[in-house]
Amino acid sequence: MSILLCGQAGKGLVARRYLATYAPLKEKDCTSITPPYRALQERLALVRKLLDNRPLTLAEKILYSHLADPEKAIGGGGLKRGETYLLLHPQRVAMQDASAQMALLQFMSAGLSQCAVPVSIHCDHLIQASSGAHADLESALVSNKEVFDFLESAAKKYGIEFWRPGSGIIHQIVLENYAAPGMLMLGTDSHTPNASGLCMLAIGVGGADAVDAMTGTPWELKAPKVVGIELTGDLNGWATTKDLILYLAGKLTVKGGTGRIPEYFGPGVFRQSCTGLATISNMGAEVGATTSTFPYTQNMRSYLHATERAPVAHAADQAAADGFLAADEGAEYDEVIEIDLSKVEPTINGPFTPDLATPLSKFSSFVKGNGWSDELSAGLIGSCTNSSYEDMTRVANLAQQAKDVGLKMQVPFLCTPGSEQIRATIERDKVTELLEETGATVLANACGPCIGQWKREDKKGEENAILTSFNRNFRSRNDGNVKTMNFLASPTIVTAMSYAGKLSFNPMTDSLTAPSGEPFRFQPPVGKDLPSTGFTPGDVTYYPRPMPEPQPETEVVIRPDSQRLEMLQPFESHFGPHNARGLELPPLKVLMRVRGKCTTDHISAAGKWLKYKGHITNISENLLITAINDEGGHMNVAFDHDHGSSQSEQDTIPGVAKRFKARGQPWALVVDENYGEGSAREHAALQPRFYGCAMIVARSFARIHETNLKKQGVLPLWFANTSDYLRIGSGDIVETIGIEGLLNGDHSNPIRLKVIKRSGDTFEILTKHTMSTDQLNWLRAGSALNYIRSKLQ
């Protein structure tokens, strides 16, 4: 491995003005993206035999056909959804620029010369929205040059496709270029399931999980339960697929999909566009779903052809004819939910949680009942959830209606195209011009305000409400203001309400006053799922060369004095000569008891902290800084009961964690329900581990975060009795009883915790765990990467 630790980076990237080029797309080389259907179906035939030919759901077909060793996985004990751990070989990995930094640093330490599967890097997270597309991109290229140079040089060295800043949002690009029916892929972002809208399984993971696939190591997943969602009828008027998933989020809650795959079926599926289905699967992440899936449809076939992937469509047609791309007749689901699409109405979710759903017809009363101001402060559309051609043309239809009567936006209105292809196509088709004429600002092709990359100058510290077509709305997420209420809606509802500037406005029933003095009411918007003259690629210099060969002589650039990038040092095992308790964890001091909702945004904030994603020391300074300490109810407050004479008893949470690390004191956290929901960011696991956390005990965990903790050598335990959460406090000492039995092969061995209170009182509590054999190996080694490295040597 060749890593340059000093010297200058290469020429780097430069901002280019968007070119008004409207050349048609050229048919892509689909060699690396067409699933090996024959091999997958042969493996599935073996699985069927092992399962006594029982009917399979579509999700099962895709998962089980990617098993590394079907006989090992199923033979003997059989396969039970929700219990059996599967070892899988994903076909592809996609990484966004913020999470790719740590994933690449981990991959580089494995010592391989190239990736075992096709991999892509997408520069979308590090572009801050401020004044407009071109200026924002230019600024990002300057401020993030060091990181972009690192990512580009690593991509060149290991044969990774590098999508440059300005190319678009990872999930839109994956859907347009890499997604294929029947594929299993991983992405280092929680909204990776967006691609599942194309009859596949795209799963969001942490960087360490991505490294499994990149090194050719089988990736482990507990076999998800499968929830069948039958769609009948058709969406009417203002209702969209975004409203369907907003409605479902309200029914399922933020943890209702944990450990489950929603599988949609029924005639209503076949009436939706491919990108509309992608919206549903994208926001399935907000209910904790592993991913979602849909049977192969004519609209998917049309989308593949429109995006120049006809070879994939032809191969998928045959696979579908063979029965591979739909559930078997008689397949059994763990639960079935029936939805009549004709009864779905526009829905608005929030604030501060994506599962607080309110029908549009009741939203005005909801706002008034909570005593909130009726004023809307901004409208924002786009993001990976809703930036398709269909979304943009429906919005343009409303803009044209408003323009015809002389109406203008009443609030700042920001539009984020999902990709350079979408940007160029809507510019060609005069959508952009129309939006700008009515007051919109078109931002760079990037995540922007959706992930906190919004340089907002107004409403600082003030309570205010924004409407967005985004997928997530946690407190402080978009603009850093804890008082900003983000209400999630479809792009068309956001647009219509931005013309009114009022939360109480219902475009289905209410009228606005045109400049002429005449009342005006919007008609239900119409759009096109695909452009009639085809897509245009726009500025192709943003795009990578397909399937690049690794160039091992390339030097990967990391400056020794960098504040943005830092080489990772392996975590030490918790077990060994330094631990007198042998194969039990050492005595752990409880850092704090975290109260209530604690998302990965609380554990490792984004926004201004994104610049430190490749520097574990610097980014760890934000550990849990917006979490609430249950002992006192204060934010970012922890107690050091063993503080020195020159130290205070109270400090920030990262401040106390650093004290513990300096003393060599391993520690534990006690946390509440659904701990770690939200983003896939593995920094929320890396940062506690970096400071010395060895165990987190929760009332419950979100799926991705629990796995990320395991990957970094942090033991996640579940309270057997959730009321025990209140029995453990800061400064208490916790000792594990039973890990030794697990590590020695007794998987039925329970784990108990001996709690030694600061008063000296002691008691034991029972916990549950979800550790598999391989995950126990990671724990023993100190991390999954340590274990992988030992196997590769």
C-alpha cells in the first residue's frame, strides 16, 4: 500500500459552469451492473430444495440467491426469518463523500490492491447551499479540496468510479445508472433503499459493512421478516407516493420496520412510476426498514430503457418470465397491510420526527391546536427523496398555473435537482426557467439543506416553520436551529403552500387572491414520469469512466498535519493481559443515562461537523452534544464523580468521555428506546469506541446502528426488563457475567450485568443480545476490521 503523508495534492477539481448541452444519452456498458441471473437462479434452486420448495417472497428470492453458502446457512436447522443470520455476497457498493472517507481509511488498512466488487464514490454531502448552484459548487471545491483529492486518488488507486462534485446525489445517480432488478447492493447511507424502487434490495450500512463487500468477505444480515403491503386502487388528485409513505410512517412509527422488509404487491404497484416507487423505498428508512422491494413492472422496464440500460431490461425481462422478479403464488408474509390508494390523501409529517403524520385536511387545526404561528418561513423541494423528472414537472405545472395569474412565491423557495442529468433535462424542458420566474432559487446538484448543508442567514434562534419534500426532520438537522420545525410533505404540497406563505393553506380547498383581485385555486398538478424527448446528460465531465482499472502506483494523499483526514489506528481488544477478568469485559463505569429519542444526529451531528468525517479525533468532539442526560434533564452535560482537584464535577459529554479515556477507564452508556435511529453514519459508533466505550445497554436499538456498534467492538445489549433502565446511573460500575460462555461457543448462555452503585449497593439484571458467531469474533478481536485483517494475512 502506498500512502503519501506529505507533499502537495494533484491539480484537484475545478468548478465548471453548467453547460446547456442537450445531447441524448448514449447506451451504457451494462456489463458490471447486469445481475448474473442464471447463477442467481441456480443458487435459488438449491435454496428451494433445502426449504422443501415452499413459496418464497420476492425479498427472500433476492436475498437467498446471494447467499455465500446456501447449505451452510440453511442445512440442518433450517432458515427462520427474524432469527437466522445470513452470509451474503452483495453485487455492488456505493458511498457518499462524507461516509466514504472513513470507509476508505478502513479498507486501506486491510492491505488489498483493489475492491472485490464494483464500487462508486459520490460527492454530494460536502456542498453547502448558500447563494446558488455555481457559486456554492465553487466554494465547496475550495473548502473541501483536501478531501476531494483524497477521495479521487483513492478511487484511482483501487479502481473505484468517482462521481465528481456537481454530479448529483448518490441515490438518484445509483437509480439512474447502477440499479438493476434482482440486485443486492450496499450503500454507506441510510437512504440507499431508494434504489429498491427498481425491484432490487439496496441496503444502507455503515462503512465497516461496506468494507466486508469491498474485501470479498461475506456480509452478515439477520434474515429480515417480510411485511406484505397490498396496494389496490389508484392515487387521485393531489396524492402522491410520498403521501403514501408519509401515511405509512405514521402507522408504523420510526421503529415499526426494524428488522423487516416491506414488500409491496397488488395492482396499485403497477400503476406507479419507477421513481415514485423509489420515493417509497427511500423513506422506508424512516420506519427502520432494512429496505423495501416491489415486483418488476412495465414502468421499471421503461425507466431502464429511458436511462440507456436496455441490456439490463432485456435480461430482467427474461428473469421475470422465469418467475425470479416477483413473489411466488402462496408466499407467506409475517404481516399483511392492505391500502386502498384511492383513499390516500396528502399528508404532512412532523415536526421533529418523521412519523408524526397529519392529513392535510386536518393540518391547519393541528398547527392552531399547538399554538404555533401560521407563518411559513421557507419551502424546499428536491433531495434524494423527491427530485425525479416526474416530481419536477408536477411542480412546474403548479408554477405555470401560478404564473398565468401573476402569483409569486411568498417565501424563499429552494430547489435541489437530484442529479446533473435531471438538472440538464429540466433546464432543457424550461422547467428551471419557469421555477426561477416565480421566485425559486435552484441549488447545486447535492444534498444541501436536507442534511444540514444550508447556510441560512435568517430566523437564527427563532421558532419558525419550514416545509420540505425531504425524508428526515430531526431537531436542528436542516439549519442548526433547534427551534426550526421541519414539516415533511410532497413537492407539490410544499410548492403550493409556498405561494400562500401560510401553514393553514390547503391547496385542495382554499383559494388565493391573484393580482387582478380574482380568487384563484390550484388545479391538481400533472407531470410526466419520463421526458418525451429523453434525458440529456448535461456536463459529462462530472461523470466517471466506467469500470476503471486500479492504478496501484497512485499515492493516496493525507497530509500529516491535516485537520480533515487522519489515519485510523486499530482498536485494542477488550480482552487480554490488561484485563484481569479474562473473557469478560473489564469493569465499566457508566458515563451517563441518555433520555428519550437519541438519533445518530444526536450522537454525531452533521452540518458543520461534516468536514471532520475523515478525522476521528476532531469529529469525536461532537459526541452526544445534543443528547439529554436523564439525570438532571440537561443537554450535553455529564458528571465525573472521580474528578481531580483541578477539574469540575460537571463537563460536556465529550469532555467527560475524554477524561475517562485519559485515565484508561473503559465505560458504558445506558440508553432509551430505538437508540441510533436515523442516518447510517458509523461515526456514531466509532466516536464512543474511540473514547473507550465498550458496551451500550438499551431499551431497544435501531438496526443499522446496532450493527455499526458491533463492527467497532462495542457490545450492544438489550434490557430484558426495560424498567431496569432507571436502575443504573452515571458513576455506577457494571460488570458482565456470561460473555466468556458466549465466546467459548455456548450461544444459549445469557448475559447478566452486575451493577455496583456509587453507594456500594449491588444487584444483577438480565439482558438480551443479538450477537452471532461472527459478531462475537469481532468483539473478541476488538473490531470487525481487526478480525478481517487477521483472516487476510
